[in-house]
Amino acid sequence: MTEVKLDLIDLTKKYTPQADPAVDRLNMQVREGHLVALLGPSGCGKTTTLRMVAGLMDPSAGSIVVGGRDLTGLPAYKRGMGMVFQSYALFPHMNVADNVAFGLQMRKIARSAQKRRVQEALDMVQLGHLASRPTRALSGGQQQRIALARALVIEPTLLLLDEPLSNLDAKLRETMREEIRAIQQRTEATTLFVTHDQDEALDMADRIAIMNGGLIEQFGSPYQVYERPKTRFVAHFVGRANLFTATIGTATGETPDGDVRYQVDVDGLGATSAVGEPGLANSRRTILIRPHRLRAGPELENDGPDGFEGVVSSTSYTGDAVAMRIQVGKHLLTVESHTASAQIPRPADAARVSWNVDDAFIIPEAVAA
């Protein structure tokens, strides 16, 4: 098994003794070579966590262990970490090569080694030809890559990324996240990446920590947090979701993946079926169905066990997909499908909604009474 590179143990941060913790007894292990995303809404504690790991902020309690060494009380400049800030923080009075070399100069690396390592780092981010250019003459994407080269050139114990793509336009963000992921995998740099963008986290990360109110709600692979969320918050925050409260009935069998199939009675909808972990019978839970798992049409053949009549409330056409809002009983469902524009239903059209039983997932978190 890959060894643990970063171990956060009961990490806590309170800005004042009377305040609620910004980070509350957080425990997490990051394995060597993994890219882990800290994902959550503003104010959830993800950037505070990153800054404590970097040594830019002291924790109120807990430990930060890197490579088996407790770094909790060590100043930032002695931790050997590379950090890319949201603003990139390049030195405007230096050219590209001098910006990348700065960390090596602070570590008193020999000049000949500096030149070689700077060139290797710039070639890694495909900007070796810009070594002598002033940083103010660079585009946003180029500045982002220079900041990444500066962080990697010191061969960091950890690479820390604080929303480094947030200042880029949508198309460039998509390109840059592919480049960052490719560089991270090539260098095998253990990386902690802060983002509020779920697409970035799902696309780039080996593991994702979903944070809420200073706590980790779920820590798992992109598949796990998207397809098998442990709480209603995770289901709602990661991707689009149709969520229903239901009474779970008896188990009726198992899926090939080891989930249990249950009869369920959805509030305001009626009897249907769903899958979940063992031991959920005779309880109140939340049912999750992702919009792209639903099928809808005026005369949809009910090829699954579920099918409900509804009325189209609104539609949205985005070129390669159609999103529909369909009123089914008391529920306004979101349905997404790859449908030709000529087939887009109109508001007030009748629609039958259906799904496969294995696409309805029972969230393990109990519904509060």
C-alpha cells in the first residue's frame, strides 16, 4: 500500500476562544503521489486547512505530520512545501526565470544547479522559451504555469494549490486543469488542492474531501462522493440532484455491486424501489437520483419498475443536452438528456418520468425526525 505522506490529526482552528471552530477536529490522510481536493462552499474551512498545512497559520489544536515528521510548530520556510496562490504572487520586477529560481536562491542552491533546474521546470510547463520575458507580459494561463513551475522547482515535500484556476476564463480553466493534472501525475507530487468548483475536483482528484462547517462530510474517490454520497449535503453539493424523503421497506435482493435493493415509499410520490447499503429497512432516509439517470417523454415506455406521470414546467437547451423541470406530484424533478432540438418538449406538455431501480440510491444518513 502507498505510504501516507500527509496525516492531519484532530486539526482545529478557532479564530477567537468564543467563536465556533473554522476547522473542527479534522482528520485526513493523504497518500504519497495522490492529488486530494478540499471541496466545499465558501467559509467551510478548506483554505484555513491549507494555510495551516503550509505553516501560514497556526492551528488551535491538533497535529500536521508530513512523511512521519510532526511539522505543527515549524515555520513555513522550513517545511519545504511549494504553494501556488489564487493570485499567483509572481514578482513583477523579475523575469520568468528569476521568478522560478527564487526558491532555489533562498535555499542557497549552487548557481549552475539553479539554471539547470529552472530550465527543467519551465520545460515541464512548456514555457522554456519565455525564460527572459517579464512576468507582466504574460497571459493569465502563462502566469499560472510559471507559478506552478516555481512551486515544483524546489522539489517540495507537498504541493499546495489554493484555487489557482479561479482567475481564468472557463475555457482556459478546463485546459489548465488538464495540464496541472498531467504535470502532477508526471512528477508524482503529493498535492493538496483547494477549490469550490466541483467539476475541477471530480476531474483532477484521486480523492476528494467534502467540507462543510469546518468538518469533513465525506472523504473518498470522485466516484464515491458523486455516486454514493454519505450525507444529503454531499449529494446536493456535488453535482445536480433530485432528492426525496422516503420510508425504506423490506429488502428484495442484491445488485451485482453488492448494494441491497429495497422497496421504498417516497413522500408525495408513492411506492418505488431503490438501492443502498445493508441494514436500512424500516427507517427514514433520503433517496438520490441524478438528473441524467432519469428518462422523460410524452409516451415513454416504462422499461424499469418505476414510472410517474408529470407536466413539463420549463426546459433549457444547451446545445448538446436538454434540461427539463417536470412537476410530478409534489416534486419538481430535474431531468437531463441528450435530445435533438426538434424533440424538446414545451412547458405544459405531459411527460412520463422513469428510471432504473439501481439508479435510485438511498443515502445512509438518517432523516431527522
